[in-house]
Amino acid sequence: MVVNLVEILKMAEERKCAVGAFNTPNLECLNAVIAAAERLNVPVIIAHAELHEPVSPLAVIGPVMVEAAKKAKVPVCVHLDHCETLSYMREALEIGFTGVMYDGSLLPYEENLANTKKAVAMAKEYNCGVEAELGSLASREGGESAGSGPVYTDPDQAAVFCGETGIDALAPSFGTAHGIYKAKPVLDLDRVKVIAEKTGLPLVMHGGSGVSPEDYRIGIRNGLRKINYYSYMSRAGVNAVKEMLGKEDVTFFHDLALAAQKAMEADAEKAMRVFAGL
């Protein structure tokens, strides 16, 4: 069942929990995430990031994601993650995506503000919710360095930004990073609470993989309603393939793909349980 970003975040707010957002650049990831959500009977967000375009073109994977969402037994939002190009956003909306994230976090504030307003106006034409980012993480989507380290979101500036743009959700910077953590992240979860209070919007954790269950729970209590999770799920699939290759002589690629899918499903389910408070 397809729902838009506003609807699925409202579900999370009513339950005082968070909904997991998982990148699904291939069929194995997509099957793993939806199967885990259906088993737990929880809503879920399946996402495609613009950086995946070279290996998983939006024109190919996008319609597959939309169709899978329609057939799912739970509410599913089909979300465009970390979109930096408004023309690319339009393409996703035409395909049928029901949530979009415009990421102008590396731009000067005024330019981010102006582009986010354009994103909101565009998305309204499609009854689609909009997430935006203010501040920047220690690493970019994909794990590469952001250059100057994290820029923490200022709560007062966040309130102005949200009020002027009309976005439906905000991704603030409070100490997380994309990719695999090399050390335990130190999160400013008090900042999350203040930003939630000042903006009145559901907040999003980017770089959610690798955060401790207790920090997830505190963040959710403080206003997080969407948690992006991909790197550690993907690594679980890689590790399953390595283990299988180490034990036997594998002839067929589909056997490796299935092993990866099952491992990613188990990892996604574990994360979903924490996000949903199960």
C-alpha cells in the first residue's frame, strides 16, 4: 500500500516511534526490506539516492520500487533520498515517488533556502511530502568525507528555515555520519529535542546505521520520526556472501544474491524492531 511521506510520518508521530528508511538500489535490498516490514507489520520507507544512479538508474529501479510498494501488505513510502538536482526530483515524481528529500546542505544558506522552496512547490503538484537538510554530516552519502567535518544545525535557524520553506520534515545535523563508523558516534541528542520543539516538525536521522539502540530510543523520544539505515544492512549482505564463498564452491550467482537478501532482511528487521519500539 503506497502512502506519501506526510502520511507515514504521521503514523510514526501517533505511535511515538520512528519509521525506518532503507535504500533499495537493487531487487535483493527491496525484497529484504519489504519482507522484514511485512513480518513485523510496520510501515516502511524504501529509498533511492541520486548517487546510486550510475549503478542503479532511477528510470529502471524507480518503477520497480513503486510497483513493490503497491503490492506490499504494509504502508510504504517510495522516497527519493539526497537529491541535489531539481530535474532529477521531477523525474522521480513523474515515476510515482511519494516522498522526496532535497539536499542543499552544502550550499550557502540562502541558496539552500531558495532551492528548497522550489522543491516544495514542485512536490505539491504530486501530493508528495518534502524533507530537507540543514547543517551537514561528518561524511556525505556514500561515506566520503564532507571536507570540513560536521556543521551542527542551529535550532533558531532551523525554525526560520522550516517556516519559510514549508517542508514536511527536517534532517538536522547532530553528530551522525554516513557510512561505517570507525568509532562510537557522539550524538547531541539534546539538540534534537530543541530543534523538534522549535520547528514543530518530525525530524530525520541520517547516518542511522551503527547507532546504539539506546541512542535510537533517546532520539525517538526527542522527536526523531524517520531513521535512515543502509550501510550496515548492506554490509550484512556482503558478509553473508563472503561466508558462503568461504564454505563452498558456488556456481550460480542467484545463490549468492539470495544469501545476501536473507542476511539483509534479518538485519533490517532487527533495526525496525528498535525503531518501532517492539
